Amino acid sequence: GAGVSQSPSNKVTEKGKDVELRCDPISGHTALYWYRQRLGQGLEFLIYFQGNSAPDKSGLPSDRFSAERTGESVSTLTIQRTQQEDSAVYLCASSIYRVSGELFFGEGSRLTVL
Amino acid sequence: DQQVKQNSPSLSVQEGRISILNCDYTNSMFDYFLWYKKYPAEGPTFLISISSIKDKNEDGRFTVFLNKSAKHLSLHIVPSQPGDSAVYFCAASSFNKFYFGSGTKLNVKP
């Protein structure tokens, strides 16, 4: 497809389980971002990948969160030992690396931790 | 510490009138500002942007104004239409890192 693709679209898990969320960016977009949106709140920055540079992990809320990206393609966000406060919509976005580049978002992965 | 703030969580406007959504920021190093629109169960979609070297950018019914001295930007929608009802996010970027406000839910009444 032409847009950013995320899977799964919905995930319900039990507290303490690990989850993995996947993002396929737009082809040719060197920059990839993960954001989180909790219910009724704004977009919270998690992590940023740019090409082969070291990722900016400054937004990851705890060491239970990690993300990987292979080159300029797929990224996975992993949450270990999920907690109820991890329930949110996890949004992935990609962009061309330039000053005036805008982000193109996927539809998000809604995570519910019971 | 939130660097981009949208202080109005919601706004209700009559169809055909002007909608004005506001956004404040704290970091003078931001070089680009954007507005995104989000419908329920969808990802945000880009609406309009402005470079920090400009003070106005217009695209059809949408105009973004930037007041750097006040660290304030606004989005004007004229005339407002019911299909504009959505959550609007303000964003600012510096070195390709994007910071978002908490959003304003716009309701345009027919």
C-alpha cells in the first residue's frame, strides 16, 4: 500500500504479557516515529529512527519499552511485562528527512491491557 | 514539560462561521509548525504547515498564522463545515523531532 501500515489494529492482552507492534513505513521514508495516545490525551513521543543513525529513545517511558528498525523498513515496538497504564493507541509515522517534511501516520494499534 | 500546548480541549462553532484553534509553544528553536486533523479510529492526517520564517500560510479554507514574538500560532477555518468536526493537533518541529499539543476537539454544528 501507499500509506503507513500498522499491525495489529487491536490487541487485548493480560497484565504481565509481552506485546509486539509492527509498523511498515512509506517506501523511501528514512525517518520513522512512534507515538502513544492515551485516552483523552495528546500524542506522546516515544522514539525516532533516522536512517542508520542511533535512534532517539528519549521518549520511552520505561525499560519495558524497546523498538527496533531494520534499515529504512519495518519497525517493531515491544512492550514487556505490560501494565494497565500501557493501554493506549500506539501510532507510527514516517517522513522524508527534511526541514519541511510532514509526518504521515498509520491508523494506530489500540492496545488494551486487562 | 510540555513544549506545545493547546489550552482549549473543545470548540463548538456554527456551520458557515469561522473556527479559530489556538496553540502556544515554549521553544524558540522550533523551525516548522504543523496542524493535523484526526477522526476517531484513524491516524492523524496532515492539514497545513508554516515555516518559522513566515507569519501566514493559506490553503483554501485553512489559514495558519504564526506570531513568533508571542510564541503562538492559530488555525483559521472559514467557512466551517460539519465535515471539519474532528480533533485538531498542533505540532512543532526542531531537527526533525515533532512535538504535539494535546488537541482541540472541534464540533461544527449544522
